[in-house]
Amino acid sequence: QSALTQPRSVSGSPGQSVTISCTGTSSDVGGYNYVSWYQQHPGKAPKLMIYDVSKRPSGVPDRFSGSKSGNTASLTISGLQAEDEADYYCCSYAGSYTFNVVFGGGTKLTVL
Amino acid sequence: QVTLRESGPALVKPTQTLTLTCTFSGFSLSTSGMCVSWIRQPPGKALEWLALIDWDDDKYYSTSLKTRLTISKDTSKNQVVLTMTNMDPVDTATYYCARIRQTGTIDYWGQGTLVTVSS
């Protein structure tokens, strides 16, 4: 069982928007503005899509956006495209007195 | 550009010790702020953070696995090594090495190496 809770699956049609939630606690998501999101296509390594809750690395389309409220972070993908179909994982710093990161269980995005 | 590549055995027997090597380029682990982590992913399952080593040779481990893990670095070779003792079939997974920031953001990943634990 993963430390962060994500829906198992979400779906949307091309051009639509979808939001993936990631719920943790005050010890991780709620305690730090260090939530990141990763996209993983089958058989591939994860790819950083969002970091520090809402920042986008260079090269990531602005269709991808992140936010956080309390203990829940969210990834929104607007203008869905076929290539967005993948697994998405959230991750949060959970360090306290030491270094620790926790992942969500992953969400399968299907583009209908 | 930053690259990381994992190497090690594809198959280990139960109770054996796994040794994985991460060879990287495009950055130096002697530079302040640089860190490398190991993360694994069992087939069809979620990612799990295992360990981190930083530029100052500080080491951090997953609470649930810390008794079995050792992480080390060879700065001159641009390598990070992870050992995991007493391997079990449940440890079957793809093991990734990655460059990680002190905030937990993983900005570069290796391609991963599948390790199967079976007799």
C-alpha cells in the first residue's frame, strides 16, 4: 500500500481536461511544497512533469499543471492528446528529521 | 547532458546479496547539492524510494528496508553502488538510479534494470 493515494484510473477524450488527485497527510503533501509528478509510458522510465507543486521543467507542455490544497495535490492535463495516455505518479518529500520521499500508487490515464 | 545507467545481475537467488551499479555523466557527485537515489518498481506496481547518497557522503534509507541496504559512491568513477542483502522473490523489480534534488524531485532517471529473484 502506497503512502499517497491516487485514483487507479482516469479517462478523457481528446481535447478534454482531466485531473488526477494525490492525497497524503500533513507529514508529506500537506507539510511541504515539494510535490512532483511523473509520467511513465509502458516499458519506459518515469519522466518529470511537475515539481515543487506547480513548476514545469523545460520542455513539458503547458497543458500540464499542478496545484495543492491542504493534504491533496492535483495534476491537471488540459487539451488531452493521445500521447498523454500513460501512468502518472505523484511524489512528495516527507523528510522531517531525515530524508524521505513517498510515492502514490499511480493512476492509469486512458485517452478515449 | 545528464545520463544514468544501471548495471547488475538480471537474476539472483533467494537469500543472495544484490549489487547494482549506477554509472552517470553530466554532473559530479562532488558538487554541492548533488544527490543520487535508487528507486524500484515491481512489475505492474508503484514506485518505491530506496536510498539516497549526497555530495557530502550522507546516506539515507527507506525505513522499511534500511537494515538490508547499503549505498556508496566512487566520485572518481562517477558511480553509485547499491547493495541489498537477503533477496526474496518479492524484491523482483525494475531498479532505477536517478539524480534527485534535496527537495525530493527526481529530475533524471536511468533506463532501469529488471532484477528477478528466483531459485
